[in-house]
Amino acid sequence: MKLGEKILYDHTNDKVVIQKTHDVTPEMHRAQMLREAGAGQNGEHRLVGTIPLNLIAEWCKEAGVKWNDTQARQDVVKRKILSGDFDKFRVWKGTY
């Protein structure tokens, strides 16, 4: 959930900087509720996690991947979600 946005001007680099603030607590709570309910953990298709789009966009930006490159975006998300750093967004704890 987006909390705020500030537009700043960097005089040293002569650039406009947009600083966005997000709260990811609702997504972490949703993943916890889905885990406790056992949703998405049966059958052939598994619900790996619930990740906010702004976080995926940030990961892609860090990796230098364009948003419309779906295969590369999937690889970035898979690498990040399996790293263990973002376990609170995981619903199913297995590997894929």
C-alpha cells in the first residue's frame, strides 16, 4: 500500500528524485493467513507467495530487467523469493 510520495530535486546531480513510501504489512499478513489456512499448498499448482507489485518493480530495477521481459522478470522473482530474505511473503515453503 502506497503511503506517500515526495518529489525532490538533487542540485548536485541536477536530477529530479521521486521518493515513494510503501507499507507491505498487509501483504505479509495476507501471506500468513493463507499459510495458516493451508491455501494453495495442495495439488499440482502451488501458491508460492503474495508479493506486492512495487517490490517486484524494485527487484527488476535492481537487476536491470525491463518490466515487459516476462521471462527475465520471472527469474528475478524466483531468485528473490527462494533466497529466504523475503520469507514473510511466502505461502508455500517448498522449492520450485
